[in-house]
Amino acid sequence: MNNIMKYIFFAAIILLSYNFLSAQNKNITGFIFDKDNQPLNGANVIISGTNFGAASDINGYFEIKNIPFGIYDLEISVIGFKKEKIRNIKFYELFEPLRITLRPESVETDQIIVSAGKYEQRISDITVSSVVIGPEIFSKKNIVQLDEALRYVPGVSVALEQVSIRGSSGYSKGAGTRVFVAVDGIPIYTGDTGEIVWEMVPITDVERIEIIKGPASSLYGSTAIGGVINIITKKAASEPVTYIKTFAGVYDDPSYDEWKWNKSKRTFFGVEAVHSSRLNNLGYTFSIKRFDNDSYRENDFKKRLSGYLKLDYDIDVNKSITFIGNYLDMNRGNFIYWKDSRNALIPKDSDRDQTVKSDRQFASLIYKQKFSDTFSGEFKSSYYRSNFEGIGIELTTATSNLFRNELITTSKINDKFVIVSGVEVSYADVKSNLFSSPYFLSASAYVHSEYKFSDKINSTLGLRYDFIKLDTLAGANALTPRAGLNYKYSDELIFRTSFATGFRAPTPAEVFTSADAGSGIMVVENPNLDYETSLSFEIGAIYQPINFIKFDAAFFNTDYNNFIEPLLTSEGNIQFVNLPKARIQGVDFTTDLILIPGLLNFSVGYNYLWARDINNNKAMKYRPRNTVYSSLEFTPYSFEFRTDLRYWSKVEEIDFNLTKPPINLIADGENRAEVIVVDLSIGYNFVIGASPFKIYLNGKNIFNYNYVEFIGNLSPIRNFSLSLETYF
Amino acid sequence: MINIYMNRKFNKLIKIFLILIIPFLYSCDKGIEPYPVETGPDITSFEGKVTFVGAWPEGINRTYIVVFSEPSRFDVNTLQYIIGPIPYGVSEFNYNSIENNLGLIPKLAAGEYPYVIVAQSKTPELSLLRQDWTVAGIYFNQGNTALPGILKIEQGKVVSGINITCDFNNPPVQPPSRWKMNYE
């Protein structure tokens, strides 16, 4: 607790020291219009976090009197129109009346997305299911790591830290991914295990997160067989802006006396600072973050320090170059499995005091050039170094270097026809006593086209060729075609359908891992592991009868060949093997409702998933059949209230053999239940001096419901946090 | 004036919000719980006699009665219980599954087990690999040797008469040396 107090004091000193500007007062005036330039009468105009406010008159004019000089956020709201927030108004520079235009309130269906075709498209035009998440969620729910936000996206599930879209992955201890996770289109999976290190995602610089549900191998290659999560970063601010956030939290006591293992409260805290600005043609953003978490479990602590730098330089109107650099240093306990269900928060005796030290560095360069109004090119180059040391009875080490280059061209043949093509080369080398020291090489080429037959019918066609060579394994070739159709039946109803093939090469970790898993169980290599392929079909529709309601529904079916899964072999070893046939079918249903425009929003998503191993006629492991996600958000004036519900039905199939004698690797591991988690968030916006502040109180898992996402790992118990953020 | 108006409206909105979140705040059970500590003796078990016919092979280091959950599938994935060791060279061995439990697997749950055998191994150390074991005898239901007999265990009861004959002169059919997974 002393550390927390120290951090709060430190943060308060930093924050308050910036808040003494002029004591002079002035009036703020302006006009409010609708999109047709008609004045809006009765609109409330409020300075966030203050009692200063006014309503617009019949001419749309408003005047707020006697405001101290400073930098403010202005909130403008009127029933039927979307609440507008104007940030960072430098009141001491403001002499002209403001002109503010409000848009009608509606659920957004026409957002821009770049991940479906590697160029800008409207969501209403694309042929696959997609979701776009804004960055507000990170503040509102005090999210410090992206996978926490993904847990609330319908159709996406996260078990421990392993993400899956529409059941594409179960759980494999971080070895391999079936979701292409990228920052500005550049993948961030490691060269050895192929896992996503979520701490590397710069969430303070996120403009939006685009999620493509379903195979996208024909554009993104091997790791996109389950879908795509593309994090789009912000452009640097045109004026200097500094953002500071600090938070502290505490875990509640566990539900049962048997689980109490520590007399003092377990805490977590963090602080981060971001600065962004522009010097002529050079925009820059840099940030530094510190995060310490004691954890509610023994030997599960996490301490991390990360730094981020983004530079974007506009060479001229047609050329630009962007650099992103990211560094992460982490030290954490290695809680692998619980001792048993009566000792759910302490590790097995054999795993006590095991720790993992890791450092990761990521650098990327993006060069864009517009050659003409119809032809542009983009070159992306990246390097990702990952290094970790597992310190236990034995020292396990792995260092990997992943190099990647991609050239993309976009040709707009005419208003109806667009072609995107590209070539891609990547190489990884690994040095490890876990996976030996293999290398990995891939080369690919792709072409993707979009053709509009009319205003109502849009089609896509794509093809990708991949060559992959993993060390001693024979080289593999794959052709992955894809086709899709979008049909706008009316302004309210849009249909989409697509066929896609997928391809995934095994990662070095899946092929070459050779390690002791404990209890006499060995993870053994499988040099005969084959690559997996898939064929999927999807049909879906968006229906928006009025601006305040949107429905999105989809049916999907994916057939896999040679699906790669970890399995306990007849020899009693864990090995990655190919399941000859697997099928995943399901439906997605999401709806967004604006119950009271500008005040009360509700969304709910339901996903039914039937994933089965065809040959053995049983469910695939670690995939819940039913999932429900919902959120309710209420934003009166300067307050924000939000509650989220997450439900998973009980997972049917797990590694039962690991949970009982004679192996008994995870005692009582079959002890699992459905997942019902409710979170609550309360926020308040206010101003101190001249700077806007936000304060959030978050209660996560407020009913202290006990559940596991993976066997032998009790998920976070009830915890509360208080976060404070400001910018100036 | 604007403040009074806002306060009234705000109070009303708070009430609406609370009513709307009630569906979220329904009570539910607490999810998973710690398993209770087992108390009192559990008599759920089976017993019988193993009869050996002929001369014992040389070099046998251990002989066990082994229970599997799937017919003719001899591997660690289906292994449920082990009784033994049976002393080398005996002609008969009377057993009870609790009294003679090897201790590697503490308990056999109630249920049906379609493959109960006597298995022997020559390896110096205990091995779970199929290739290190030979099946010396199989439990059959009342002399029906067409298919292995099904052992039916009921909670709180002792099942008797699980007798197995091991005829070293006429050894039984051996299960596959390595279980062929459907996807191999």
C-alpha cells in the first residue's frame, strides 16, 4: 500500500503542477447548427466537469459567461443528435464565436475500415463480418492490456492471454495463434512461439481496432486463418498535447477461506505519460508506462516497463514515412497451474518461485507514396526481437529475431474497380533450449480486387500464394483463394456472403518444443507436423430500420484439414498433432440500441459455436458453445456509468487426462463452471485550473464469481481500481 | 437555474439507469468451489481372484491388474486403476481393489469399465509405455471369451467375482502395440 500512496502522491504533484494559468475571465460564445446548416434551438452546452453551461437560442446562439482562462472540453448535446465533445479548447486564444455542427444520433454502420481489403472501405461495403472498437473503452474500463478489451467483443474469446475468433483456437499455452494481430497492418507475433505479447500493443496511441471475423489468409497469410485484429494508431497531434494517467487498485478477499493465502490485500498500480506534437512536417508521439501487479495469486506478480515512439514525416503531399518503435521489459512470476481446487490461488509445489524475465523490441518503418490519383504504393518493414528466460529448476531460454518486408500497391482502375496486390517476405531465427534453434522463412504474393457491379452490388475476389520453409521440414506451398459479395437490398438491409480458404503453417514451438511439463509429462517435438488448411463460408446481414437500432447477424461454417492441436499421446507425452477433420459452425448475433439519444446506449452480442473433431466425434477443447456479451452505458452530463456482462457456457471438452491420476498434472482440473462476469464503471469529468480530468472507479467481477478460462487457473477475483487521467 | 434543472433531470436519469441495470445485477451462484475433503471410508470397490496356469515367464519385474476405460485400448489416456503388485510365481492371487491398490491412482469411480486385464512388465523402472507391457490375462463375463467383460462398479458397493485366468501356455490377444489414433 505504501507504494500505491507513493504513486498517487507522485501523480498528483505532476498533474496539479500544470494547472495554474491566468485568473482572467471571459465569455465563450458560439452557434450550433444541424448538418443542413439550420440553427439548433435548446442545445445544452457545458464545460466538462464544471457548472458552467448554457442553452442555445432560436438562432442556435449560446453564451457562457465569466469563464476563467484555460484549456477546456466542451460538451454539446440535444435530443436526437449525437453528443459532441470538443477537446482542448484553448480559451485564452479564443476570440471568434465557435461554429458547431451536430450530426443526427445513430448507430454507426458506415465506419471506415482498412483491414478487410488493405485499403479504405466502408463497413457497409465489405463482404465479411467485422467490428470496430474505439479507444474510449481503455479509459472507461481501466484496461491496461488489449486482450482485456477483446474479452468483450462478440465472436472473440480470450482464454488466459490466447485470443480466438469464432472458436479458431482452444488453448495451447501461447504456442501459435490463428489470429493475425497487427499494428498498422504489421504483425506482432513472436518469431519462436508465434504468440501475441499483448503488453507490446501501444494502447495509448490507438485510434481504433478493426476486427475481421473469419479466415483472411488470402490477404494476410498463415496466421490469419481465424481472423484479423488490426490496431490503427493515431496521427500525431497538431498541437502539443501531454496525457498522463495513473491508477491504483486492490483485489478483494477470495470467496472461500480455503483460498486465503495472504494476510494483506493484493494491489496493482500503474502510471503512464504520453506526449504528442508536430514540428513542421514531422509528427511525433512518445510514451512511457510502468505497471506493477501483485496479483491475487501467489507467484503470479507482474512488473513491466515499456516505451513507445512513433514518428511520422510528410516528405511532401504524396509521400510520407512512419517509424514505430516499442520496447518492453517484464519480470513476472510463473503461475502455471493451481495446487488443487482447495488451494486455487497458490501454485503447485514444483512451480513455486519460478519466474520469467523477458525483454522485447519492435521497430517498423512504413513508406507511402501516391504516384497518381489512381495508383499508390506502400512499403512496410519490421523487426521484432523477443527474448525470455524462464528461471526455475532448469533455466529455459529463447531468443528470436523476426524480419518482415511487404510491398503493397493499390490501383483504382475506375470508380468501380480497385485492385490491391502485394509481395511479402519474412524470416525468423530462434535460439533456445526449448525449441532447439530452428529458422523460418516465408515468401508470398497476393492480389485482391473489389468490383462494384452497381450501387447495390459489390464483389471481392482474392488469391494468395505462400511458400513456407520451417528448418528441416519440407517446404510447403499454399494457394488461398477467396470471394465475396455484398448486396444492399435497401438502405436499411445489407446482405454479405463470402467463401474463403485458409492456410496455417506450424510455428517452431509447435514442431520443435521439447520440455518437461511436470509430473513426468514431457512435451515432445513432432517433425511430421503438417500445415493446416480450411474452407469457410459465411452469410450475414446488417439491418438498421431506424438510426437508433442496428442488428448484425451471421452464420458461418469452417472445415479444417490437419487442424493442429496439442494432445496427450498414448505414450503419455504432450505433442502437437494434426486432427484430420474438424468443423466449426455457428451464428453471431449483435445488436446496438440507442435507448435515449446522447444518454443511454445498450449493446448485446450472442455467439453460438459448435466446434467438433469430426473423426473422434467430440467437441473441440476449450471452446464454449454459447457466449453472450452485453453492455449498458449511461452518460448524463459529466458522468459516465457503464456495466458489462460476459457469459460463457461451461466448456465441454478439456484435457481430462491431465486432470486425474495417473498423470494428475492439474489436480481437480476438471473443476470448471459457466462464466458469468459483471463489471461496473463510474466516471466523472471535471476541470482543475485549466486542465480537463477524468476519474474512473472500476469494479471488475463485482459479484466475485469464480471461474476458469483454462483448467487449473482461477480467473481474477473481484477487484476495484481508481484511475485518474488528464491532458494539457 | 440551469443547475437546478440539471440536478432534477440527473436524479431522474439515475433512477432510470438503476432500473435498467437490475437485469444485470441478478444473483448467481459463486461458480466453482473448492472440492470438499473426503471423510469416512469409501467401500466402493471390486474383488476377485487371479489364477495363473503354466510356468511364469522369466524376467518379469511386476504384475498388476489394470483397469481401462475403453475396450482393447491399452494406453495412459484410458488407464483408470492399478492393483498390485502380484508376487512373482504365485498360482493364485486373491485381491480387493482398495486393499491391494498400487497407490498410483487413489480411487476408482463408479461406472463401467470394459477392459480389465492382468499386465506384466520386464522393465527395471515402472513405465507407462504400451510397448513395455504384455497382457497375461483378461477379465471375461462368465466364461464368454468372445469379448472382454465389463466391470460395473456401483457407488458404495463391493463388486465380487471379478476373476481372471492367466494361461501362460495360451496367452490372450494382445492389444495394438501402439494405439492407432483415428488421425494417424
